[in-house]
Amino acid sequence: MIYSSKQNSLIKMLASLKDKKGRRENGLYIAQGVKMVSEAIKFNQEIEYIVIAEGFDASFLDCNAKTITVTNQVFEYLSDEKTPQGVLAVIKIPEFTANKPNGNAIVLDGIQDPGNLGTIIRTAVASGYSDIYLINSVDPFSPKVVKASMSGIYFVNLYKCTYDELFQVIDGYDLIVSDLDGDNLFEFKPKNNYAIVIGNEGNGVSNELREKASVVLTIPMTDKIESLNASVAAALMMYNLKN
Amino acid sequence: MIYSSKQNSLIKMLASLKDKKGRRENGLYIAQGVKMVSEAIKFNQEIEYIVIAEGFDASFLDCNAKTITVTNQVFEYLSDEKTPQGVLAVIKIPEFTANKPNGNAIVLDGIQDPGNLGTIIRTAVASGYSDIYLINSVDPFSPKVVKASMSGIYFVNLYKCTYDELFQVIDGYDLIVSDLDGDNLFEFKPKNNYAIVIGNEGNGVSNELREKASVVLTIPMTDKIESLNASVAAALMMYNLKN
């Protein structure tokens, strides 16, 4: 059977996953393309469906999940990519309850750009962080975040939490923020477990976290530029505190 | 006079600046929003026109360039932003002839994503690099690059060049590429003037530059992620070679 109608109830449910509301109601998200789908299988994500466009040869995918074939038109409707590859996985959103970090942690304090969030997840996994606390930030399971994470989404614990919940689980940790009048990041060596705070793209770190910071670091900059991109600042902090 | 027609020859010319062909033919590009326009004035860019939407109060802009008022509809047509602020500057594209770098340099070897290029320019200026050599890369004066550069575009020399032209001007420099089997970036201290190569988002550094590299550095990564985002890798290289 090839699904050809956007009115079919299963297709309607899958289309709803493009939106945060649909993802929350169904507990599912979408990962697109050959590489992301292959890695979802390889790294044992809980796959509910594999969806392929008619004519796509999915025989190389070693997966027990139910495969659904749809017309190219329906596939394009489900995908938000300009040139979809013809395969996507519908994956269960893992349930994370805010917990103590496993080693050092990342705190995202109002990250709003999906590309930034995805890139931060990618860099966090590359540099060896596995716990990300999200406060007032964009949904990490939106298609743009998932794509920009380049499979990083499969390897991190993503805790949506409040300031108070955060303070409880990172009790005893150094809370590190970056600001203009701190110690030079490139000369600082952490002595304790730490949580790196990355602030909102326009407004920086919130007062709630600024007040609780135990370490303030500065990324040196010339006077021609006011600030760095959030995912760049995050990468410099994540890597240089480890290396 | 308020321009209200998309068919007006001046409006047509301004609209053509959204495309590379129009920018090349007219030698002009567009910088949008209050901050980018204010900084273009402050940092003495050669502004040909200031374009404002009707009702926008431009009296705070201290600029001798000719101001053109257009209807909101025409402004939205000229702008590629979702929520335009009602002001943009039309600026002369500076002419750069490939020249020896002033200190250390950045070489972009096939960067295709405008957001990445803009972010790399922003980080380069923040970290103190002023010479960027572009080979097979996206046009740096496209609206998306200009926007992501956050005024960085006003402070860099952008040389579009061939491999041979590059090799001539950086003769005597260390050409630094990143790869999986190099020295650890975080343990390396440069001894000579250097040029950092950032490769294409999908394919990495070209064979032409890989063969000529005098230093190969590795950004350590866990085995869960294949590569870093190009603007993240660029930032780690640029900052850690200086600090």
C-alpha cells in the first residue's frame, strides 16, 4: 500500500510532528535522510516507523520498525527539506527527568535559534558532554535542531527544567558564565565539576543565572564586534575547558 | 517622494542586489536594520543610498548619502527579512586585489552556507584576523552573509582568488589544515605566520590545499560525531592559535 492522501489519519499524525504541539501529543519526532536514519537504527533509537517515498530502496536499512511507503507528494509534505532524500524515521522522544549530570554539563539559558541549538548539541557530543539543561529554549526535537545536530541528538540527555530544578541538580558544581569582565577563558583551568551557561542570542545570560555564577570567564574580543554567535561561544567554552 | 512601484528603474536596480548577478553588475550590496546601517555610517563604509520605509524616522542617522523613501510593500520587496526594521543601506562593494595578508590569514576552501560564512567573518574580526581568502565559496556580499557577519563585513579584506593566487601571496606562511591524524590543536603553538584553511561543509579541504599543507592539526572528537560545523571548527582554530 502506498499512502497518497494528506487526509489519511496516519499521514495527518505524521505531519503534525513538524509542530511542537504534535510532537508533544504523540511523543514522537522526525529524523530525515539516509545518514540520520541509518544512525538512528545503529544507535538503537526507539523507531516507531520508517517512512519512504515510493521508489526509494530501503532494503539496506536493517530495522524492525514498520515501514510506510508514501507518494513523493506526501513525502514532501511530511518533510521540511528542500531536496528530501526519500527516507525518514519517526522516533520516540526519550523521557528525561532532570537529574544530576554525568560529569560536566551545559546549560542553555534562552537559546531561540534551532540552528544554534542543533550545532551546540553536535559540538557538545563531539567534545564529550552528555548532559544539556534547557531553560526557556527552543524545542530540541524540531526538525531543524535534529538536522543541525548531525546525529548528536541521539547521544545527549536533554533536560527541560526551571531555574530551581537546575540549581538542585547541579548543587556543588561551578556555574560558569561568560561576560566581558571575567577571567580569560584561555588561561583558566577548572578545578571542580562545572556547568557552562550559554545565554540567549540577543540578551545573553539571564539575571537568575548571572547572580548564581561562581566563575565568570571572558572570551577576548577586538572592539569591532560586540559578541560572538551563541554556538561559537559555546564551542570555545566547551572545548577549552576540557583541553 | 515615496517610491511605490516595483517597476521603477531605481527600485528594480535595488531589488537586483538580492542576487549575485545584480550585485556584480552594480558593485553594490545591502546591509539591513538599524544596527548594521548605523555601523556602516560609523565605520565609514561608502554608502550610496539609505532606503527607509514610509513612517520610519531616520533623523538619528548621521549620513550624507541620498535617502530614498519607499512604501512598506516596496521595502518588504527589497528586504529578505521576515520582520524588516524599515531601514537599509546600499553600500559600495570594496575592491580587493589579492594581496599579502596583514598578519595571519583565513582561507575558505569551498564554504557554501551563507550563515557559516557570515559567522566565520564575525568570529575572524572578533579574534583579530583581517584577511580572508575565498576559493570556490559563496558570495560574501549576499544578504544572509552580511547579516550573519554582524558588521564584521565592514572590517575584513575579502579576496576572491584561485589556488595559484593564494600560494603566491602566502608564500612563506605555514598553511594549516585540520584533519583526523594531525597534532592536537590544543597543544600546538604556531612559530611562523600562518593561514588557516577551512574546508567545504560536506567534503572538507580540497586536495589542492591538503597537498600544500605544512601543518596538520586535529580537533579531538569523540567517536559519536564525524565532524564539527565549519564555523565552529573555524572558531576553534582561529581562537586557539592566537590564545
